[in-house]
Amino acid sequence: MLKLKMENKKIKICYILPFYEEGTDTHLFYNYELIKKVAARKEADLFIIIEKCPKLSLGQIKESLGIKSCYAQKFKFPPLRFFELVLKCFKLRSRGYTNFYVHYSYYGAIAGWLVSNFPIFSHCAHIFYWNRGMPWLFKRGWFEEKIFRFVLRHTILVTGPESLAKEYQKRYAVREYRVLSNWVDVERFAPTSPQRKVTLSKAEIFQDFSQRDGARLSNSPAGEYAGLEKSAAEAKPHARIILFVHRLSKRKGADLIPEIAKGFGDDALFLMIGDGPEFENLKLKIENSGLKNIKLLGQVPNKDITWYFHSSSIFLMPSREEGSPHVILEAMASGVPFIASDIGGVREIVPKEFERFLCPSEDVKCFQDKIKTLLANSGLYENTRAQCLNHAQKFDISRGINEFIDLFK
């Protein structure tokens, strides 16, 4: 009887994920981590709806996420998929789920909003919509822009940090918002983590990609990248690795990396991890310029990305648009000093002393100069590294779990 009462007191949350893939290299991996940790705390009754996923059984998904309740959508045709989602949300609403947390998905947000307004239910439902970035910088189609603005006005926006939330409010007439900090699993990224007691040599970095992840390489939009073994052999043993891990898009400043790399010789190796619309352009630019100190490695699953952070000297993020980027938190948790664009909520997640390592977006010379400053001053480098490790503790995933659960109280 007592156990039943405890179950009834749990917060009921329907969590709508747009996509699920265990080996993803996207920020969605953080959602999977959060779900696992929240489920383990047993303070909430979680029901996960997955809009799209590879052919995995519900049993496999439940086991991977550590959850009891899950639904993977079956229809692929958009109108049918939307109707299916509305129907599932309606059923959950009738079972007492009054909190719908939606990650990015317009479908999920509108389905939740429709169900929350059904007059047959006596208690109102709350629709939380996660969106974090600077969406006003990039144009959408007319219809998509209308949908986006509608969603922001009719849901509770979940974003962060506070400065970014205020910007959404000003630009989109957001009625209500909650701040949810980004987080990082400090234990997983720590240099002393049991998962990563050693770093990779340059040869092993390329070997890891071409052999261990060969199946992903042949199936990725990048295609088969020729000459990985040759690239490994050409990499100078003393070269310091400058790491870029992000979507290969202009939004993330991927197109600026070759220009930045031109300011360095064979003493630095620019390693680019990710995939996206700029991949082919970058490949051509690198080949045509004859740059030997920059390599494209394609996609690497987030669960394996610690290998690369721990083998790098500096993390580089020349983005044109950001919210409060996970990748900066990953770099700090790995003890890797960073050079980043001074945009979005970046200043609010880094120590004040680190503002010296922020550059105006698109300022190639600034990025070059700050990288050189860090590499040339071992004392500054080691001090910055220690500060990174210390500051990352403030953003441990335990904080994210607490803030997430508090959204619904």
C-alpha cells in the first residue's frame, strides 16, 4: 500500500524526443544521459515518446535508457505521424500526465498544446518546449517561422542562460520561460576517468576512426575519406592538436577553420570532428589550399568523444551562433583550454578570467593570436587547464537533474 502511494506521488512527465540513436554524435546524447539519471532517481514517472528511431525494439530502448515506459512512433508520413502523436499524448493525458517536455520538435509542442486544451480534462497541462540558440540570426521559410513563433507563445520555453531567455522574450513575445542550465558528466570527461586513463597518439586517432568506426565512415555523408593512414604518418609527433567538435556548418564557424589553420605550420594539427552541410566545401578548400595541418575525421559518437578531448591541447569554437554550448563544458571537464566566439550565453558559462580567450565571431586573426598565446606560455596554459577542471564542477550533470525535476514542481 505504501509503495502504491509513493508511486502516485511521483511527478508524471511525458518526455518527447525527436530522435533516438545510441551512437549519435549530436547534442541529443545529453538527453539520453539526463533521462537515465532522472529515471535512476525514481522521483518522476517518466514516459518517453520517440518520434523517430532506428529499428530497435522497445525492450532495447527501455534497457538502454533505464526506463519502464516508452513509445516509438510507427508512421513515417508526416500527417499520420502527427495524428499518431496527438493520440498518444491524449491517452497519456487521460492517465494523469500533466507535464509534457518537448525537445525541439514542433510536432511534439503542437500535439502537447492541443491535448492541454481539450475541455474534457479538469486539470490543465503544462507544455515545456526546449530551445536554445540564436534562431533570430538565420532565416526560416515563412510557414516554419509562423509555426516557430506560435510554439514559443503557447508553451513554456525552456532555455538558458538568463540573458538568452530575455532575448527570446524580447524577439518572440515569449509569455513564460524557465532557465535550465546545460550540464556535462564531469566524471565521464575527467582526465582521470577510469574510462580514459591514457590519451591517443596521432596515429591511434586516425586508426581509431578508420578501423574501429569504419562502418560508420562508409555509411556517413562524408563517404570514404581517403588517406587517413597517410595523414597519420604525416602528422608531426610534436604537433599540438587543436580540436573542433561540432556540426560542420557556417552557424558553427566550420568554414573558418582552414583560414585559422593558415596561421600555423606543422607545429599544430587542426582536427575537425563532425558532419554537416559544409563537409564537401571544407574538403575541397583543404585540398585546393594544400593545407597539411588540418584533417576532417567525420562523425564520432558522443560516447567516444572523450578520447579526442584528452588527446588535444586546445579546443576551438569559432561559432556564429550558440546558446550555452555543451562542447565548451566538455572541454573544461576534460581539462582542455579553449578559444571560443563571444556570442550567445558563452560568457555566462565560463569563468570571468577566461573572457580573454573569447573572440568576436569571424575574427580569424583573434583566434590565431589567442591560440598562439596559449601554446607559447606553458605557465598560462597549465593554470588555465586547472581552472577549466575546477569550473566544470559547477555544471555537473547532478545540477542538471535537480533543475530538470524542479521544472515540474
